[in-house]
Amino acid sequence: MTATDTNLSTKYDPKQTEAKWQKYWADKEVFKADPSAEGEPYCIVIPPPNVTGSLHMGHAFESALIDTLIRYHRMIGRNTLWLPGTDHASIAVSTIVDKQIKAEGKSREDLGREEYLKKAWAWKEESGTTIINQLKSLGVSADWTRERFTMDEGLSEAVKTAFVKLYEEGLIYRGNYLVNWCPASLSAVSDLEAENQEVDGHLWHFRYPLTDGSGYMEVATTRPETMLGDTGDAVNPNDERYKDYIGKTLTLPIVGREIPIIGDEFVEMEFGTGCVKVTPAHDPNDFEMGKRHNLPMINIMNKDGSLNENAGDFQGQDRFIARKNVVKKLDELGNLVKIEDYRHSVPYSDRGKVPIEPLLSTQWFVKIDPLSQKALGCLDNDNSPNYVPDRWKKVYRDWLIKLKDWCISRQLWWGHQIPAWYVVSETNNEIQDNTPFVVAFDEAEAENKAKEKYGNDIKLEQDPDVLDTWFSSGLWPFSTMGWPNETADLAKYYPNSTLVTGFDIIFFWVARMTMMAGHFTDKMPFDDVYIHGLVLDEKGQKMSKSKGNGIDPLLMIDKYGADALRYTLITKVVGAGQNISFDYDRKKKESPSVEASRNFANKLWNASRFVMMNLKGKTPQELGQPDKANLESCDKWILSRFYQTVKQTRSNIEKYGLGEAAKGLYEFIWNDFCDWYIELVKTRLWEDEGSTSRLVAQQTLGYVLNGILKLLHPFMPHITEEIWQTLTQAALLNPTNSEGTVQTLALQPYPEVAEDLINSELEQSFSLLFNVIGTIRNLRAESVIKPGEKIKVILQTDSEKEIKLLQSTESYIKDIGKVGELIITDSLEDPGQVTAGVTGTVQVLIPLTGLVDVDALKAKLQKKLDKVEKDIKSLSGRLNNPGFVNKAPENVIAGAKNDLAEAQKQAEIIKERLDRLK
RNA sequence: UGGGCUAUAACUCAGUUGGUUAGAGUGUCACAUUGACAUUGUGGAAGUCGGCAGUUCGAGUCUGCCUAGCCCAACCA
């Protein structure tokens, strides 16, 4: 294909083009970062998608944002790295693998750890490959040579290093605490993995008899089965009703245990009976109270949610079966007072989809306070990291303040196995709560450590549990760069420039990264945190797997092209952090918005086709830049608009206004360049070969188009590369340039602003011109004059300035307005029968040969007059108001006076026209 | 219950530090189309800016209250 080829399809076909350039970029390693190269670094690491299947629209959105930022910074000369990768997602993938083996009728234990992990890795390979391919089909300019996975060798080393260090510093401890237990996945889960759901439940009221036989205390509960583990009963010490009971004891029904009545201010006197049963082993609040009053903790439950030996007759029953049976029993015993309907929220396990059970168990914890304090310090002292938009800073800060210790152990197999080895030979060759252990980087080191303490004759067993997924993702910004080794990447690209992520994982992830980074690298992991919103479906609802209302990004890419999808997602984001809704016709599987973006791509395609056809085989380089002295006014105008657009685009991107930047480009390309400039320049292109005017038009067209492609490239990388390569013949002429750089638009410098070519006065003149043309078109349409028919037009104005301007653009008006005879005058001779309109103070008159619909014309003029008179009234009212004249700034008053004068002039013109029609 | 976000044309959304005559795209209606593009062009119609009050010479924009929707957190037994 050459630039002279006029046989380019009239339709842009994204499919072939996108695949072609993706391959080109990959083959030439265009996006491979070089830490030793020049340039201030700019680095974004991907928020690693979970290997749980495929990417959804939210990922596409986030990737489009990141890639646009990355491509922009690369083009403005920053040393850029976009590091891709995926996350192992411990619980989520375990759930998937569990399901797989359950379908085969087996259990985790049947398979054994090794076989289980093989299956998990196989799944990871499949899902990871899908995800990476999806990212590639979006055209992201990531450095694939640096692709990472949270469980690959390097990152596993980082995880072990972090764990061992934190342990040695006393920031990791093992202890018996109440944790959120998911009986479905048989693992502890974090607070964040619990999701509250409103359920219709009951509030059961029971009577517990006083041991001395003097009466009863009434308690209420939503979980009757836990009463089997009650070790106390609490009332508020200020509660007059019960004050005197404190210190007495109750006899727990069914169980027969004698439990004390304690006073604790935690108890709300107004709620229920003002009397609370205390079950320290099965409720977080009771756990705290139990600790305060030294109550025993009796665990009545097994890990699978069934009751254990402490539950007496109820042993072996599932918690929900036991609930019914306990109630029944209490009823039989006469201890059931009443059952109330009660709507309350119950924490459900995010992954297991069953109610979470607070359970006492031995787990590993990270002491959070020293870590969160450091992150808080960075935020408060250095505003680091900087949140965009600002309001998320508060959310992040509040979270850091109220953080509790972080339970990091998970009773799963898929993940980073905890680097702790138990000296099981000390406790009958099994791991017990009191089994001594050593924490070490690997088994050999563990053995050495253990032998020092327990002698040579020992047996070790590694902790079977794995770490919370977020432990490894907390290290992601630096572990991906090679930490704990001091690599060139780490030196150059860390801290990262920007983290682009959704608000939903500020707690899960962002806060953990800042804490880990603060501790291990002594700085915050990124300068800025750019928070984006969610992609909602066509009804404004969150897309989710369970609702089945997701929209497949690949389907959209297939239908409209990756550029169109990217562009749609980006133009929709206006205020940062705002959710965006994706319009979609579910039946037809079509999206009007993406279609509009596809149309925009096609418009650019055809405009480029037109330009290339008219450059007559020359590239913009060959044609050279236009000589300033020869520029005609419309050339100056489009250049002014172009540089204005460069300025706005750059400034918008710099402040994360990607949507505004994208919209600005759309308007410039479609309205200014296609609708006006190309139209204005057409007749010059039909001129003879030697014509300077023609040459300057060609040069300007080539120059501006080249600039447009660069400006738009970060947003629509494929189509711009395709057109640019055709236009400039860059890769064909010379696959690499003199410095050995690959010829690609992606590595071209982004256009710079040329302030001296921005001319706002000229732009104003052109807007008058466009208004005049608009009025002519309007009058033609209303008078049913055929669009092609050349007509006579009289433009009348008293303003000398306007006359000059109109004269200078006479040929444009004739061309575009399809005007045969154009008279520009300041005199008001009666032209006979005309149709007329007004723009500013320019009167537009079109003499009519046929019949004029006088009534229609009058009505139209009258309507305009009404509007103008309303304006006059409002403006003069204001100017007559002493308050306004005295207090408003001068320029505002001057503006109002000006507007009033113009409106009065308009009114005068319209009135005169109306008079003539009488 | 607390916090946050949102409310502007039929739909999706813009609207800078208050400056008065509120914009765009989609849709809709009319007309057009043989020298880039029907994935197009030109033109038209369409809005008491959620409600009430306040500040101000002036409020879509600032303040308060209210209403509706969404999100987060706590929701206590």
C-alpha cells in the first residue's frame, strides 16, 4: 500500500488492522522498558487480575485508562514501563478447583496436596493465558517480557522474605483468636471477605434461672445454638433493674453450667431486655467482654460448622439443625419465652456464600499498628500517596486509623505456604497449638534453626496453611521489580508513578501496599492513586457474575474494534472516580455508544483517505511544513485550533482528565477538521499543480493530520498507527530510524504547543463566518431551495470590521454556502422580495425569485424578535439596577453593555425587515 | 444510624473560580447525497437544571433543609 493508493476501503476494518499492529509492536518489542535509557521514569504496574476466568468490562476500562496514560507519557518522552501480570487469588481459585474435584466425586483430601496443586496450576495456566490474550487484544502497550504472577519464583521469594522479616521484627505472631470462619471453604477469611446480607431471622427470648432459685434473667439471641457455649450473662452496671444481680450466678439451661452475671458498659440498656448472654468463643463482642472479665471460652463448633463434643447431645449436628433442636429443647424445658421476627444482617463469606461463623482458632497475624502508623505519617506529612480524586484520601485515612491486626493464614492449599516449620517431634509428631516452631526462608534453614534449639534428633513439618492473597499483592509494586534484590528496575521504576484502581479495593489492596511498602522500602509505593469508578450495565446496575448482567468486552471488540471500545470507556469517564454506565441492547448485543466511537474511527479513516488522495503520492515529510508567509486565513485558523487542542489535551491528561481530553479530540477532528477545514480547502486542491495555494493546503492538511494521529494515538492506538504508517510510509521507507528506534507512532513525540500560532481573534472571526454560513443554510432549508442550487446572497452590516472580515472570507462563503453572487454591503437598499435572517449584527438576505411564504417568514422573524427583546429587557434591567452597576466587575458590565448594544441592533434589523414585509 | 456520591432534553452525560441567552452525543422529525465518509451531510423540534428556603446586584453553579436513587461503614445480644 502506498500513500497514492486511493483504493483504500471506504470502511475501516478494525479486525485485521488491530491484529497486525499488535503483532508488530510485540515482534519489535516496542514496549520493552530499558532502565538504563534516558528519560524521567514513568511506571504503572497492573492491578493484577485474578486468574479466575476471563476479564470483564471493568478490567477493560481500567486497562484502557492505564494504557492511555502510559502511551501518552511514552510519547512525551518519559522512560516508560507498564508492567503486566496476574494474581493467584487463593480463595477464589480454591473454590473453583474444589468445585472441579467435587464434580469428580472427590474431596481435597482424596486428591492430596500435590495433585490438588497440579490441578490449580493447570487452571491458572488456562485462565492466565486467556487474560493475557484479552489484554493483548485491547492493544495495551505493556512490557510482556516483564510479566509477573504472584506465585512465580521471584515473587514467592519476596513473600518469604517479607514474612521472615516481619516475624523476626515481632510483627507477625501466631495466636488463638476469634476469626471469621467460612465453614464452606474451611478457612479463615478476613473482615473484608465478609459481606453483610440482610436476612429475615428471628430473635429468640430465653429465661435463664438464677442459681439461688430467686428468679430468672431473660436474654435474647439470633443464634440460639450458641447458648451451649455461654459462659456469662451481662447487664449494664448503670441499669437500675439489674444492678443488684451483678455477682450472682445463673444456671445455664440444658448444659447446667453455673455462669456469672457481670456488669459491662457495652450492654445497651434500651435494647431487648437489657440483658445479654455472653458467648466468648462465638461472637466478636462477647470475645472482648469475655477477655475483660476472664470468662472461659468454650468452643462448641467444628470447622465444618457442626457442633463438637462441648455441645453434649447436640454433638455432630449442623449448626442450623442444632439451632432448631436447641430451641425445641428449651421450649420443652420451659425456658423459651417468645420468638420475634427480626430482620438483621448476617455476614456471609464472599467466596463460600454461607454465613460466616466467628470461631476461635489458632492463626497467624500481622501486627498492624506500626505499619499503619507509618502509612498514616506519610499521608499526613507528605500527602503521599496523592489521591485523585481527593475525596478518597479520607476514606483511606479513616480505614488506616481503625485497622485491627490482620489475620493472614488461610486453611487452603493454593497460595504461598507459610514459611514456618513445627518441631512436631516435641509434641507427639503432630501439630498442636503448643507445638514449637521456627520461621525460616526454607526447610534447610529451618532445620538448622530447630536443631540449635531442640537438638539433632528432630522432626519438622511445615505449616500446611497458606497466606492471604493480599499478603503477596501487598508487595506487588516492588516485588515485581525484583525486590528484595536491588535491581536496576527497582532503582529506576520504583516508586511507581501512578496506581490506577477501583475504589472497591482501597482497603483490600491499596492500604496493604502502602503499609508493606512503607515498612520494607521506606517510601510509599506510588506517587498518585487514580481511583476510577465502576462500569455499570445499561440499567445502571453493578455488573456481576451472579446477576449475569455482564457485558463481554471481547464481544464489543469483535463487533466494533478495540479502539472503539477503549474510546467509549474513556470518553464516559468525566469526573474521576465516577461510575460510568454502559448502554447496551441486550437482545441485539449492540451498544450505541461503542457504535458512535466506531463511527468516529471511521470518520477519521475517511478524512485520512481524503487527505492522502489529495497529497498526490507525497508524504507530509516530502511536502514539508507550510511556509508561514503563504498560509491563507483558513490554514492559520486550523493551525490555531490544532495548537489549542494540543494545549487542552496535554493539560487534561496531566490532571487525569482523560474523558475531557478524548472529547476535545473528537470535537476538533470531527467539527473543525472534517466539517470545516476540509470543506474550506477543497477548491484549492482542485487547482493546478503549480499553485502555491494548493501546495500550502496540502502541506497544512498533511501536517495537521499527522498531528491529529499523534494526539489521538494514546486513545485509539491501532487505527492511528495504521493511518500514520500509510501517511508517512515510515516503516516501509525505513524500518528503524537512524538511531535504531523502531518506526512506530507509539514512539513518536507528542505534539508540542506552539503558542505563537494560537490566534483567538482569528478563531472569533471564523466563528462569525460559520454563523453566517449557518444562517444561509438555515434560510435555504426553510425556503426549500435545493442544496445544490447557487443563489444570490446579500450580507449587510454597519460594522466596518465585519465587512472586512466577510470580504476576506468571501470565497469560503461562496464555496460552502453554495452562493453564486455574493454582495457584501453596508447600505440598505431594498432588494425586493427576500427571505432574511440575522446573526450578530450581520443581516443575511436571500432574494427570492419564486413565491415567498410571507406569513411563515414573518412568524420566524417575530419569534426571533421576541427572543431578542426578552434579552434586551433582561440586559437593560440589569444595567439599570444600581446594585449591579456598582458591584459587578467592570468587564462584566462592559460585556453586558456590549450584548445590549448588539441585541438592540438585532432588534432594529428584524423590525425593519418586518416593516418591509407589511 | 453515620459517611460518600448522584439528581440538567426522550436516553447517556458536559457545564471551569457564581456573570444572567444552559451545551454535546445518541434518538427523533424534515431535507439532501454521482469528486473522503449513509458508520455521511445540512437544518429543525425538544429542558419550570429533583423540591423548598437562604446568601447575592446576579444561583444550574454557593449554604441549609427536604425528597429520591446508588455505594461504603456500623448495624449490636
